[in-house]
Amino acid sequence: MAVSRPTLTKAQLENLRRRLEDERGRLLEVLQSPTAFVASDDERTEVEETAQRTTERTDRLAVAERERALLGEVERAIAKFGAGTYGIGERTGEPIPYDRLEAMPWARDAVDG
């Protein structure tokens, strides 16, 4: 598979890189925030409160897992800048359109596969 060069301008690449770095910073901030809530002894006696806290904690953990996965995608995209392959589809080797990258700067291909 021959690798095509991206058809992105320098300004577009700079914009996309900045967006990826901003997203990485946001994700790291979210992932570093506390996800556990410690209840007092009085609160622990309330079954409904305990169930609600358990549900909230489960939801926070699910969000954190999705954010970690997204962080991996963002870091993968940032690494492509260094390798000179950012904006090139991983499966096709064809340039990924700017509109697609603008919508999802960590996109691996022109379309999801």
C-alpha cells in the first residue's frame, strides 16, 4: 500500500495539533480528578443513598474508562505528527479529508470501518 502525502495546509495541521493537545490536557485533567466518594457513617446506613452512590460511582468509572480510551486515540494521533503520518488513513494510506479531521482530529481513516 503506497502512502499518500496529506493534503493539509500548515495552518490546518497546526490547528489540528493544537486541538489534539488541548483535548489531551482536558482528558488528563478529567482522569486525575477524584472518582471515589467516601460517605460518613450516618450516610452508610441508608440503603437508598448507598445504592445511589454505587450507581454514580459506576457511572464515573465508565466515563473514566471511555476517557482513557479516547486519550489513547489522541496520543496516537499526536505521535503521528512526529512520524509524519498524521492525516493519512491507516487502512487505505489515503489522505483523510480536513473536514473529517476537524470533526474528529484523532480519526484513523476517512470513514469508520
